[in-house]
Amino acid sequence: MPEVMIPGLSSLVGQAAAEKTDSGIILLMSPPGGGKTLFCRKMITESLQNGSACIYINSSMTRKEYQNLFNNITDEKIERLKFLNPYLVASAKESDTSTSMNDPKLSATLQEIQNKIDGWSSSVTNANKGTTQESTSTQSDSPKYVIVLDSLTHMFTLFEEDKVLKFVNALSFLIRELEATALITMSGTQSSNGAILNKLSSIFDIVFEIEVQEDPENVKRKLKLVSIKGAGSKSATALFNIEEDGNLKFESEASSKSKLSICGLCKAPILEEPDYYLDMPFHHNHVKIYMKLAGAFGQARVSDVGPSGVIDAAFFFVDVVGLSDPALSVRRQIEKIEALNNLIGHCETFKKASDKRVLPTGDGMAIGFMSSPESPLQLGIELHQALKKYNTHTSKEDGSFLDVRIGLASGSVFIVNDVNSNQNIWGPGIIFARRVMDVGDGGHILLAGPLAESLLTLDDKYRSMINLLGDFQVKHGQIIKIYSAYSPNEFGNSAIPARFKS
């Protein structure tokens, strides 16, 4: 598989950790003159050198400026580089415009990206078909894709903010589906971009910031690692210079190679003072998770989780309200659980989702959807509609009436094998969904802030059904933003949860 080069990453986290980062979405922030575009060029040229196919999106650059920027690339490699200026892209026909994008030029840009990737994939497929069976095994698969958007700030000056946010969210789903690497740049700093970062923070795997210090003799530039998923948020830095030919030269990687500890659970570098358990270092928020997993599955199995066992997902957590009522017989409790399982099993979203994980929880279940952030809410809506029909034939008096509460969230989890070698999941994402659900009463569909905000920027239809409740303090003093999804007489519960009021 071709290798993607992320400039300066090995200077920040060490060569071994950098080599494991072969996909994801990177945000680079920089003040004017910090070198954002040259950073983009270095990432693209080195990725092309290593066999990747690249798409460069820049809304302020003409084709001549683009050609001058990449005049050092050979004709052979330039075939694997596509340049797009969204402002100059021919607008999509109104009938072809994505309803979730609602901007002809941005829709056309997204379609151009998809078309180019399809073309590259077809070229590889056709090339492989032309080889003999013996030589087929030596042919490369589809290339590793690198998508660079430089810069998001300029796009906000050309297009409406909500449409740009929808474009970025739609692009992020394409990037995840391709297992590609993407770089998005913004002008300014973390503090000046706070409002935008709050809306997009959930999509970024790595966040960089360039700091520029000017003195009478020269300009000093510093690449700062603000955060990396699975490795906390404390920064690491690496100095770099811009040479006369525009290349970026980072300080000796040998002298800056990370001496950071590697987390015993997620295997990512620890950018802060580690916690220790059984003489192994951990991120602060991974120690308790490791201890729980080790108790359930054994230390050997958990130690083999590794970075490939860490996934991001959107979670649906449901339980039956009042199931622990002592007035309910055990038989009635079992009937309720079986009814819930049956109703969920017949929901279209559940049946169609091929990439999901289901964990029974005794009085309900947790379901992780690996590929679609919309699936948990859609499942909640379908379940409520099914419950309305089911409850027309039940009675509250005899205890057969079925009422549930639902919590939705997104985040990271770890995949481990249980004693029967069946895959299981556990981690912050699923814990978060449980805590959100615990706030609700019967009929509530509550969403954690990051998932709700992602859906609100994804499609206008969610604005009429997802409503902000406010901040709520959960376990360990953590403050989370909670939203409620409802539509009168269709699904959800428009009342403020009792726990929220108190």
C-alpha cells in the first residue's frame, strides 16, 4: 500500500507512531505567512512520490498558480494529482444538486472528486485485468488517496457558512469510506477559530497549529500538535524552516524522536504525564477502561487490542423504563425485553446496517454503527413508531405497556475478543451514550452534543427535530451538552427530563 507522508508528524510523535497513521482527517491552522500552502505542497509531493493519488482543492488559486506551485512534479506523477477550485467548477444542474449540500458549485466539486476517484480506481482495475494470473499478485490495489483542502477560511468568503460546513461533513464521510488521508487548512489560531472548531471538531483526527515568531534576524516557525485522537490533547512541538525552494525542513528527527510512552490500551503515544497500572503507561482516561476490559476478557487479550482495535462509531443505547419495578413479575420483565428485541430486529435501519455491533445490557441494548452517524437517530425514530403500534394492544394496568428511553452519542471504542472469541466493544463512545440515556425519561431520544451538531450541519431536515436542552453535569463532574429529538405525535418526548429540571 502506498505511504502517505504527513510533514513533521514523526518529529512530534516518533517514527513508529507516525507510520501507523495512514488515514484520517488533519486540521492545520496557521497565521498569514505561516506556510500553510507550502505544507500542503510538501504533503502532496511526498505522497505522490510514494504512490498515492492526490486531490488538491484551493478556492483562491488559478490553474497557472497551481502549475507554478507543483512545477517540480514529473509528468508521470502529475497524472495522479487533480486540482479543483470550487469557485471555478461548473455548477451542477439544479436537478443534480444534493439536497443536503444546497449549493450547485459545492455539489459539483464533491461530484468531481468522486468522479476522479472512480476514474483512478477503474484505471487500476483495467490494468490488473490485462495482466496474467501469475503477475496479478504483484499489481497494486487502488492507490491510497490524499485529499487536501486549502483553505477553509477562504471558502467561507465565497460561500455561505452552513453550506461550507455541509460540504466539509459530506467530504469527511467520503474520506472515511475511502480510508483516505485528508488535510484541511484554516487561517488563524485555535482561539480565533473557536466557533467553527466547535462545529467540526468531531471530524478531525489530528489538529496542528503553526506558530510564527519573528525576530530581527529570521522568522522562526513551530509546528504544534494540538491534539491527536487517542492521545489526549497536550501539545508537542517541532521547529521547521522554509528553504529557498519552498521546501519545509524540520529539525533533526533523530534528536526530536519522541521519548513518549505508548499507551498500554490504544498503543498511541502519550503526550502528557502517563498513569501507570501493572508497570504499564496509560492515558488518564484509558486506565479504568483497561482494568474493566482486563477483568472481563483477560490481560493478554486486551493487550493485543492495538490501534486497529480502536474505532469510531455512533451509538444507540436503549433500556426499558420501569423494568426493575418489584410489582412486575419476572415473566413480565422477560416479555418486555423480548418485545423490545423483536421490535428493534424488525426496524429497517437495523436490518440494513451491515457494519454494526450489538451488546445486550440486560434491560436493553447498545448498538454501535460504524459507518453512518444518522443510523442511531433513524433507528430511534423507527422504534418509536413501532412502539406506538405495539402499545395499542397493551395496557399500563397489567404491566404489558412498553416504554423506553434512548441515548445517542458518538466516540471511540475498543474491539476485543471475549472468552468465546466473539468480538465485543467497550470504551468512551458507548459509555457516553449510556450517560446521555440515563438523563432521559420514558419516550425521550436524547443526543450528545457532538453527534447532534454533526447531524445539524449534515442535513436541514434535522433542524426541525433536534432541539438543544442545554448543559448537564454527569458522572465525575463532566459537563455535556444534550439535545432532544422529537416531533409531536410521531416520535420523541418534548418534555424537559425530570433529572434535567433538578
